[in-house]
Amino acid sequence: MNEDARLTVWVRGHVQGVGFRWFTRATALEIGGLTGFVSNLADGRVQVLAEGPRERCERLLDWLRAGDTPGRVDGVTEIWDTPRGGYEGFEAR
């Protein structure tokens, strides 16, 4: 079961101003097959949206939860959905 999925993640903690977006983008590109973006939110969280094979989205989610990220992750909330497309590559916004 490796259908395409859309993963939206909100990451809480000390995740802005520490290279978090850059490393998240690099990790998504290293996993491969993912499109979407990572961006800072006004409330201090970071939003990650990834579309691609579900297994690859799960790998990105595992990395976000592993504590191997820059800064400090206090919590991760995710929502799974059907891909909608419209993204070229994976970018930091």
C-alpha cells in the first residue's frame, strides 16, 4: 500500500531562526519523490506540506518527530489527505 498521499504537518517548539526550513527541505529532497513546501507561521510554528508516495511522506514525518532536526521540536500535529497537486519540487517559503 504505497498510494500517493498529502501530509500537512504543524511543528511546535523552537523551530524558527535555526535552519529548520532549510534542513526540512533538504531532507524532503533526500527522501525523493515529494513535492510541497515548508514555511514559518506567524505564531512561531512551522508548517510542512508534502505530497507523494505515502511511505515517503511517513519517512519525512518520522524525521520531524525524531528530534534530529535543528532547534527543538516540542510537538508535531499531522493531517493526512488526498493529494491535490500543483507543486513543482519542494521549496522553503
